[in-house]
Amino acid sequence: ETTVARHQKQYGLQGSGATTKALSTMEKRQMILNEMALDPTSRRGPDSIREGILLSTGLPLTQNFVQSEMLLQDPQGFEIRQPGSKKIQRVALVSLGPHHEWSGDGHDKLASIGFPVWGVRDVWSGCWLGLWVVPNNRHRKAVALLFLRLVAKFGGIPIQMSTDCGSETGQVFGLVNALREIFHPELSTEELPAHRFLRSVRNITIE
């Protein structure tokens, strides 16, 4: 038995493998997304994100899990971190049809005169599904309420929801995943995430 293993037993500590196995996928994903949200330019790699999670939560995750989750949530970030990478590569939008994906975001250009805006567009058609002036478009409960109003209006949820990594979208993330698990358990959130966090420069439908 190694010295590290003895100390872990003595102080009741778990290694990254045991911690990663014990936590649910949703819990681990949210920790990674929270840390990625602190890096809007996608300059931090898996090792840095993993270290940040350990410092902020005290929970060690395996490097393999952190890297695979980052590849799923922000594959372009790995391209950005490649030596010599300077510009964002433009790619065609792919959508299966109406309500396959909704894209939501806040707009602050009018906030200085008292009109913060939050809206949602359908990626396939580009149609505005909802556009609202709210007292604060960074209030998570307000944003969650607007999302639920759309769900009630259209009588369902999209296959996937996309927003930026702002803290105000945390409840939307939880609601989308909960509704998916309740009403469409046949769709795996591992293979097809119910929600995607995108950098603002990638969330181009709503931008």
C-alpha cells in the first residue's frame, strides 16, 4: 500500500476514479460547465479545468472524464488551443427540422436605457419563438419562467436547447434535462444531450 493510499484512508479521502464513479453524470457535467463558464475564450484545457474544479469543490475528477465532457460540450475549444489557431472556423448549421433545437440568449444593447432583452429562436427556421423585455435578463428564475412559457405555448420541448454559459441559464439546463428524462426517457442524454452550453461566438443562431 502506497503512502498516498494510506493517507487517503486515514483522512477519508477518495481518489479521482472513485469520486468520478460515485457522482452522477449530471453533477459532474455541471461542475465542468461551471468551470468552463469562467473561461469565455476557451483557452483552458482539461488539466486546468480539472484543477479548477478541485480547488472550488474539493472533488477530484479523472482527466479522461473531464476531457471527454469538454470534447462533447465545446469541441471547438480544442481547435482554438492548438498552436497557431487564431480564427474561428465557420461551419454550416445542421438541424433536422422545426423544434429540433432552440437557441436562447440575452441581449444587452438596450439594457443601458432600461430594456434588457431575452429571446429564443428555432435553429432550423430562424423564427423567433419568443422575445421579451424583462427587468433583468441575467436573473435565472426569470429566464427559466420564459423557457417554461414557450414549452406551454408549443406543447413540448425541443430535442435540444442551446444557450451560452451564463449563470442565468443554469435553471434552464436543469429543466430541459428533467423534462427530457420524464417525457422522453428513450432519448439518451449521453448520446444526445438535452442542453448544450455554447460560447457566445458559437451560439450564432440567436446572436
